[in-house]
Amino acid sequence: MKYKNKIWEETELKGGEFNSDHFISCRFPVLLKFASFTSCRFENCDFTGALFDATSFADSFFPGSKLSYLDFALTSLVNCNFDVSVIESSIFHHYKSGDTIKRERFDLSGSSFIKTNLVGTVFVKCDLTGVNFGMSDLRKAAFDSCKLKTTDFTGANIERTTFGDSIIEGTILSVDGFLQYGTGKGFVISSVQ
């Protein structure tokens, strides 16, 4: 089913299961609760500021969509493609079941964030193994206790990005990214060769 320029109401989505649907320039409600989206495409949609509660997205694509100011703690994301979307000042993390203090590992290893605006976004205890952040804007982003094995940051702007307590192994940076990372840690480039 294709939906275009629709402003969704909470009651229309609560408990809904959507499969292979195409949403174009749609606006989603402030509260998105008990909804499931599988193999859906959200093209130029706006989720800004929504509250996700027991919402799941699997094998879905968000080109040109706005997902800013979101908390993904109560959201399931499996193999989602966020390429060319805007996800500013959001947080990707999961709480342990029944606990709102302790976090568990959030597996985002099947996700993609190529050319994504992630300014100020925070990833906490996320498994980002093999995830591609190529050409993304990660200024002032934070990766706290994340697994960054073979994660690709080629061409990404990581100015003032932090990687506190993260596992960094085989992580790919371009020369510019390497310089941004080094200068962010207080290193200066010597003119002596």
C-alpha cells in the first residue's frame, strides 16, 4: 500500500502491522505505540520528536526522512537503512528488560548510515559491527561503550566526536577522519618530517 502526504493519528497506527508499505512525505504522531513495520519505505517522512513505545522496524528504508530528537530505547531496529536521512540529537540505546537504568547491548550491526546527518546523536552500548557511516556528518556525536569492529567512517566528519570506552577494531577512517580524531584527542600535527 502507498501512503502519500498523510498526517497519521496515533489511533490509526496503534497495534498496526505494516508490511511492504511505502510512505511518502508522511508525518507521524507524537506517540507511536505497539506498531510494527516490516520491509517498509519511509521517503521524506517526518518522525521528529515522536515517542516510540514498543515499536519495531525491520528491513526498512528511510531516505530523506527526519528522525531527530528521538529516543530509540523502546524500539526494535533490524537491518534498517538510514542512508541520506536526518537523525540529529537522537539517542540509540536499549534498557534491560524491566529496568530503566541499566542498558543492554543494542544490535545495529545490520544498519546503514551512509550520508546521514547524525550531528549530536548518541550511541550507547550499540553493536555497530560492519556498519557503514561513510560520508556522514557525525559532528559532536558520541559513541559510548559501543562495538566498532570493521565499522566504516570513510569520508565522515567526526569533528568533536567521542568514542568513550568503545571497542575499536579494524575501524576504517579516511585521512581527514584520522586527523579529526587525533586533534579531538589533543594531538597536534608536527611540521617536522
